[in-house]
Amino acid sequence: MRKAVALLAFVVFCVSVPITLHAEDGPVRAAYYYKVKWGFQDEFTDLFRRNHLPVLKEEIKAGRMKSVRTFVPEYHGDGRADWTFAVEIVYRDVAAMTGPSDDDAIQKRLFPDRAKFLKEEQRRFELLDAHWDVPLNTLSVDK
């Protein structure tokens, strides 16, 4: 059931992104939120830093992305605990965000031990209670 809901959310996201993000021709910002299982934050952060961040940095060098920033909340006891780790990516434009990436080729080049890389990436996602992606549209409230 959980996988079906996640798949449905992904399909809705994929269908809605091209429609909602075409308003801007310039950079597009997206936030990626993760809720890590209690007690596994350090392991998740280490796996992210070791395996995923180098791929994102290569995407910046290639020009697909303009920047990547990571965040953690200051406190863990706000009562909601919606997320425990977040990544903000600024893409060059809508096409860079929604189009194909070179992630697979980058991963193969950076991590020749493919089996180890895939096992660690699988572990990184096993440590999650939730994950969601949020494309952000700029809203001008000064008008």
C-alpha cells in the first residue's frame, strides 16, 4: 500500500511539473525533504555525503545545476518532525530539472565498484521514513 501511494505521488509530480514550472525561463529551485528514522541521522548523512553529493557536484560542473545546499532543523522536538534532512537544488532551467540527467554515467565514473555504490544507496533509502520533492515557484507579493 505504501509503495502504491508513493508511486501515485511520483506520477502526479511528473505530470504536474512541466505545467507548473514553465512560467519561468531562468533558474528553477527545488527542495528535497527526507525524514530519517530515529537514530540513523548520522549514517544517512554520511551515505549522502559519500555517494550522492559527489554526483550533484558533478552536475554543477556540467552546468545542469547552479547550486546545492543541505539543511537540518535546529531542534528535533518541534512536535511535527516532518523532515530531518533537506537538500535545495537550483537547476539551470526547467529543462535541466525535468529532462534527462547524466547521473548514471557520473555514478559509474565516480564509483567504479558499482555493487558497493548501489548497496550503499539502497541502504540510504532504507533509513528513511519519508521522502518528498517540492519544486518551488517564486511568488512575487510586492505587486
